[in-house]
Amino acid sequence: MKFLNLIRYKNLLLIALMQLLFRYGFLAQQDVPLVLKDWQYALLVLATVLIAAAGYVINDIMDQETDLTNKPNDVIVGKSISEDTAYYIYFALTISGVLIGYYLSNYVNKTSFFGIFIIISVLLYLYATSFKQIAVVGNLIVAFVLGLSVVIIGMFDIIPLLSFVSADQSINLQTLLGIILDYAIFAFFINFNREIVKDLEDIDGDYNQGMNTLPIAIGKERTAKIVSVFAAIATLVLLWYVNKNLMDSKLFWASAYCLLLVISPMLFITVKSWTAKSKKEFRLLSSVLKMIIFFGILSVLIISLNIKYNVKG
């Protein structure tokens, strides 16, 4: 159980679920060919999860002293698992994920795609060892990596086909790529906001360790208001997106789902973060933002089901 907590198994399950939903709840429901076989797609999910797990491990190794202040009851490295063992786990997870990525890149005849696994691994290492201490930069890296975990789906299952299909199929595939990119941007911005909220929650331990996160640089109140403004902008963009792409396509069930489980919580974030001051309030905001990411990704399945319902109707 300590090992599972070390690699943040709940977050890894969320990443895996997200990638599976996109493949089987969305892409597989469209009338287009896909590159990877089921077992190869499972390897893509595994590679993503392994590299993400390695990122959590190296982060815990580097954050031992900070975590003793921010969350003393959750410290694993140095207590339940030795630092040396944690490093062995980190290298094993990283190497395994990268090797799987190398195999998949060669299979789809896109050797350059191997670089994305290297880039993600390096970014997660640099985040834990250096960039986490720089205001905003660390937040951007974590959000960017989550966005890449969505983009990678289209890279391996769609892009290799574009040179071998008809013009009509190419247009359909490019449309699907655009939708995947939309979700990646959504995941990026919501997670960026969440990372700032987590910095608000962990400000005491970060300050004691000499870190320079945004709340430390400009203060909690100003940072909380920035979160509120970002949330308001995201809410307006989501309202526009739902109206333009769902309501106009008569996907009313999907529109209602997004309004209830994505946009309404974003409104809560907008209002609550403007006045939030305590660690308990910031923890609540972080949990709600995580829920928004989950329901936002799940919406791709709801949209597919709504499309099928409309066709049958």
C-alpha cells in the first residue's frame, strides 16, 4: 500500500481511465481506422502511467523536508520506503516507460515520436529538482505534461494514418485530432489553475524550504484572486464552446452534462477562490478542480452516446 501511495495510484488510474475513454468511448465509436491494436494501445497507456508514476516518485524524493511540514502524515520516502529504494523505483519506472515508447514509435514508423517520452521524463525530473521552486514555471510544466498525455493519443492512433487514407477520411481524422487538442488545452488550463491552488495550500512548507512559488512571490490573497480570474475566463470559454459545438449540433444531453458537472463547478471555483484564505478552503478548491478534470474528460463519452442517440432518433 505504501508503494501504491508513493506512485499516487489514484491519479494514475485517472490518467489511464482518461486514455481508455478517448480510445474506446470516443475514437473507436467513429467511422475511422486506428493505428494501434488493442494490446498496443494498452502498452501506450502503460508507458504513460509508468512515466507519470516515476514523476511522482522523484517529486517525493526531492520534497521530503517540505512534505514534513505540509503533510507530515503522508510522508513515505525516508519513512516507509528508503531514499535509495525510491531512486531504484524511479529509474525502473522511467526506463520501462521509455522503452515501451521506443517500441511503439518504431511500430508506427514515427521514430521521432519517441522523443515525447524523453521530453515528459526530463520535464518531470526538472520539475522535481529545479523548476518547482520557480514561480509559475513549475505549474506550467505539470499542466503541460497532463496536456501531452491527451495529445499522445492522437499522435499514435491517428497521425500515422494521415498519409495513407482518402481525402474524406483525412478530413475526419483531422477533425478528431482537433477535438483531442481541445481536450488537451482544457486539461492544461484546469490543471494549471489547480497547481496554483496546491501552491496556496502548501505555502508554509514551501516558504520554509526557500521556494518561490506564486503565493510566496505575490501573497495568498492576490494569488487566490488570480485563480478566480482564470476560472472566470475558463468558464466563459467553456460556455462558448458548449454553445458552439454541442448546442448547435443538437447534443442537448451532452450540453446539460457539461453545464451541470463542468461549468457549474467552475462557477463555484470562480466565486469561492476570490475569498478563500485557509488551507482547508484551498484543499477544497483543489479537490473540486480535480473533479472538474475528471468530469470534463468523461464528457467525451457522453458526447459519443448523445451522437448515437441522435442518429437512432
